[in-house]
Amino acid sequence: MIPVNTPLLNGNEKKYLLECVETGWISSEGPFVRRFEEDIACFVGRQHGIAVSNGSAALDVAIRALNLEKGSEVIMPTFTIISPAQSLVNEGLVPVLIDSDPLTWNMDVNQIEAKITSKTKAILVVHIYGLPVDLDAILSLAKKYQLKIIEDAAEMHGQTYNGKQCGSFGDISIFSFYPNKHITTGEGGMILTDDDELAERCRTLKNLCFKPGRRFVHDELGWNYRMTNMQAALGVAQLENIQSIVERKREIGDRYNQNLKDLINVELPLKSTDYAENIYWVYGLIAKTEVMAIEIQKKLGDNKIGTRPFFWCMHEQPVFNKLGMFLGETYPQAEKLARTGFYIPSGLGLSNAEIDEVSEQIIKAVSYYG
């Protein structure tokens, strides 16, 4: 079986984990947590890093920390994982959805301004699959309408926008360190900001809002979203190799591009834009039809090649529709991506021989079903 993702742990991971065990520092109080926070903040170019237990937790804390008034509208893409919308809804905020750009698969920035109302208080930017959102347009709108920017850079470790690291934009940003990310801690997340007060609020919220001076007295409710020292040790080791990680991901993408360049009825990911080169967090494919996408994935599965369908749109999520949200809304580009898109093995542990084997099986499957 060639799985969708195989992580690569070939640096100082074992050494740092052994240090945790030998010193007994395995909890969130250990020194690797602060080191990881500082290292990530320095790499991205932020003043503060706040480590948490996962990327969804990072969104929960980041959004709560902004203190947006209940009922405020936050603009975000419909084509994404459910976490951003879930965090907004749980805070009593209203997601306002944007369709996708058919080439980059990110939110179509040209549709944002028409959705801004007097209730709009923020834009939640989510970079999708390998290319960043066109941020200049969003930053300009945020300045014009005095909106907060939340940057979800969960999939963007090492990616840049016009030469500046993703995760460094807006009021607050987040990363995820799930095993399929460029940097992994097994589970884990990071909040980043340049605002001292916002950073301190995030630290309080992720740590049960313990009151200074009276630890077990609480003025408000927060979460236990702490990252362990062992998780952070993995992250420190992974970050040390970020440049080679980015290079390898692009090598994987380029090899697939070359192998699959003659495919008919299947769209390959966009290699670059005028502001970024694809980092290929995952290598996605768009089939001509939904049936074709399903059949190709089935055929690959029969041949022990792992695949995974693209995200399902927020406006078509049953859980939100049951709440009376997004009823009657339609976003054709995002719907097409959700129905006809899937991604293939592209983890860092993938060998060139495996890439070639996957490519061969894809060509056969597309030829058969195309």
C-alpha cells in the first residue's frame, strides 16, 4: 500500500524525544515548548508564538481572542475543512462564504468586497493545498473597511507570498502540525501574532484562564489546549529541516507534473502564480466529471494507491444546513472542486519509485475511465 501521506522523521526527532524522557519533562511545562514557539515565530517573522494542541484549537483561541461581537460577520471560503467555520459558529459569529478561484483553488478575492456589510468585522483567509491566497487584495480591503485578518496557514509551512512567509500576515495567524503537514508534531498547532496583548490573551485562553496569583480562580472560561514538551521536541527537530522539506515537496510535485503532463480529462495543480510557487502540500487532481473522479479513486484503491477526496463545501455541510445556514446558496467553482477533486500520495516519505508507480496507475485508471 502506498498511503496518501507518509511523514518523514529523519532529523533530531529521536534525540530530542529521548531528552524529554531522560529529563522527565514530558508535559506542557517542558523547555521545548517555549523553544518551538520562539523558533516558529522567528522563522515566520512574528513577535509571538503560542503553541496549542492542534490546528482547530489554534483557530478556537485566535478567534475568541479577537473579541468580535456576537452576530458579527466573518468572510471566509466555502471550500475548506470545517474547522474555520466551526470555530466561528461556536463563537456566535456568522460565516459569509466566498466561491473558489478555479485555478488556484483558493477563495476568489474578487468576490469579497461585494459581501462586505456593516456587520462584517473580519476576513478569515484559508490557504488551500499549496498556493497562498492573493493577500494584497485582502489586506487592501481590510484597511479600507477596518477589518481584522485571521490567516489560516495550516498547510503553508515554508510557503511565501511575494517573498514573505505565510503565517506572518494579518492580526493573527495559525498553523497545524498534523502528520500530513510539512512540519508535524503528531498533533499540534501554533498561533502567531505581533500584538503583545493579543498574544497574552491567547496564552490565557489556551491554559484554562488560570488567574494570576490565584491559579484555581477563574474569571472566564477557556480551554486546556496545551502542547506537550514531547510534541514540541518533534516540532523543533522538524523545523530545523524546513528548507529541505520545502525543496522535497516541490521535487515531488515536479515529478508528478512531468509524469502526468499528457493526461487528458484530468487537470493538474497550478505550478505557480505571479506571487508564489506551489508548495504542493498535497498533490491534487481535478477529473472531468464526478463519476470519473470516483471511479479513478476506486481503481487506484484496488491497486493499493491511497487517495482522498477534496474538502466538501461549507454551504453543503448537513450540520450547518440543519441550523438553517447557507440554505439556497450556491458556489459553482467550489462545488466542482469538491465533487471532482482528489489528491494522491504526496507525503515527504514518498520515494521517487513510488511516485512513478502512482503515476503509472493513474495513467492506466484515467485511460480506462476517461
